[in-house]
Amino acid sequence: MAALYLHIPFCRRACHYCNFHFSTSLRLREEMVEALCAELALRKEECVAPLQSIYFGGGTPSLLHIGDLEQLFDAIMAHYAIDAQVEVTLEANPEDLTEAKLRQLRRLPVNRLSIGVQSFRDEDLQFLNRNHDGASAKTAILRAQAAGFDNITIDLIYGTPTLTDAAWAQNVECTLDLEVPHISAYCLTVEPRTALAHFVRQGRVPPVNDDVAARQFLWLIDQLSDAGMVHYEISNFGYEGYWSRHNTSYWLGVPYVGIGPSAHSYDGQLRCWNEAHNMRYVRALQKGQLLRKCEVLSAADRYNEYVMVRLRTVWGCRLADIEAMGAHWAAHFLKEVAPFVQCQWVEVSQGVYRLTRQGKLYADRVASELFFAE
């Protein structure tokens, strides 16, 4: 199994909370697509297994012209083996999903849409500096379904100062009414070097209220569970058959190749990342060069990553997996996890350690306490 990620570093507008790598200038669009194709060719030997997942992320991949996407798919098919049941996801903003664009996307291998809704309420969207309104978010989902896309996921954000508990309930109810089979729900986070961080420092925006965010998160868990969705990762909920194959590959430690500026790659031992600079990335690929850095993961790195990632999922941390890394890792894990089992933030079943409903509020804290510091 293998996965391929392509980072499309363009957006129409800078969302106040976002710290991903992107540019609001499309001046380099054509050159960027050429560079992505060049990197795909250069790195084809890194992916020997058939691709089970291809993911166009960003940025806003739906900004690309259909011809751009066709060019990228041609490059992928020319250089990579592809599983017959491959999941091909395209991240899209609601304003890009016109009826014409959706008809064009249906002719491509894209079979899953990740729609950046964030909220169905105009007040929230204006606060986040999104480029669409609530009505267009609903319309985009309905259009996608009418065009034949049944595998759809949407992003929602909770914990914003504009979002009351009642309003959050309306957002989730709207999602369920639209029969969206997968939801990625994220607590608003004030990331450094974002407009939101600047506003908080100035006192123009209050910091995230942790109590409100926790309440909305726990309510979401209960509501979606009652609706039949599985909470299979801290931020992800889906009906059976609609879990993200791509993100699941990350969480289960499957090797993946990341293409594009700022994209990361992982082969089980080595982690690499491309430089997060559009012009330098393009110019290097025009010369047949890659601008990236790599690090060999130590045994402690691999243990820490396993704990950090798996603890967030329905698969949990398997003691047998940790014992296979070495008896000293298992001894360390058992010692550090014991207090969290005692306070019922972690539960154990048949050698698998998982966060409880309450423990999910403290996932990062629990993981950090289980880490091994070299």
C-alpha cells in the first residue's frame, strides 16, 4: 500500500486562522503545474507499491483549471502503478464547485471531494475570512451530490467566538440533513504568524474559550455517534465505508510521497519535506533539482510518532506493536500510561490502549506524557 499527496499552494483569499503554505497570487500556476509533473517523474522510484490513495490538498486545488488537473493525472499515470480501487480526493472550496466544474471533475479520476465548508453560518464565515457564504456551502454539496459524487467529506470548525452551542448544533444538524457521509471537525486554533494570532494579541478577538470548545466537542461526539457515524480519529467521523483512506494511511504508518512546495514524505525510516517557497521550488524543478531536507527517524522518534498518532485513532496503541519495537519501549509505555488508565482517560481492551470519551479532550497531554525524551 502507498499514498501520494500533491500540495497545490494557491488560494483566492487568506483565511485568518490558516498557517498552511499558500499564495494568493496565481501568477505561477502554469509553471507550478509543470514543476509538480517534473517532481512526480523524478521521484517515481520512491513508490513501488500501487497507489491506494491520491490526495490533492493545499491551498485550494479546486482553483486549478481542468487542463491543469488533466496534466497532473497524465503524469501520475505515466509514472506510478495505481490500484483499481484507488481513492482520489480533491479539496475544494464551495465557490469553485459550479455545475460546469463538477461535470468536468466527474470526467477525471476524482472520486472523493473534501469541501471546505467550515460553517453554514455567514457570521462564522466572515469571522474566519472565508470566500463563500452559508447558502453557497449548502448549494455546493447539493450540486456535488447531483453530479454523482457520493463520497463527500466537509470540514467544520467549532470553538469560534461567533459560535454559540445552539449555532453549533445547527451546523451539525444541517450536515446530517444533507446526508454528508464524513465530517472533519476542528477546534479553532490560534496558530503563530496568522491574522487571527495578530487579532488576539491586539485584543480585537478573544482567545479560544477552552470550556466552550470542550463542550461543543463532546456534544459533537455524542450527536454523530447517535447518527451512526464512527469517531475513528480525534477530528474525523464517518459512516462505515467512507473513512478517509488517505488520512488512515498516515495514521497507520503507511509510506507516502508528498509532491509540491512544503509537502512531506515518509518511507518508514526517513521523513523528508520540500522547501515552502513557490518560486524556489519551481526554479529548482526547472533544473531537474529538488529542494528538500530529510531526517532519519531514531528509534525514539518512531516510538513517539506511533504513540502520538495511534492514540488519536480508533485503532489505539497496541502493546504488541510497542513490544516489537523493543522491551524497553513497552516498559516505558506501561509505566507512563498507568496514571491515565487509573483516572479513566485511557481504557484498555485486549492489549489495546484507547482514549476514553473524556480522555479525547486531553489527547495531546496524554501523548506528550507517554513520549520518550532522548
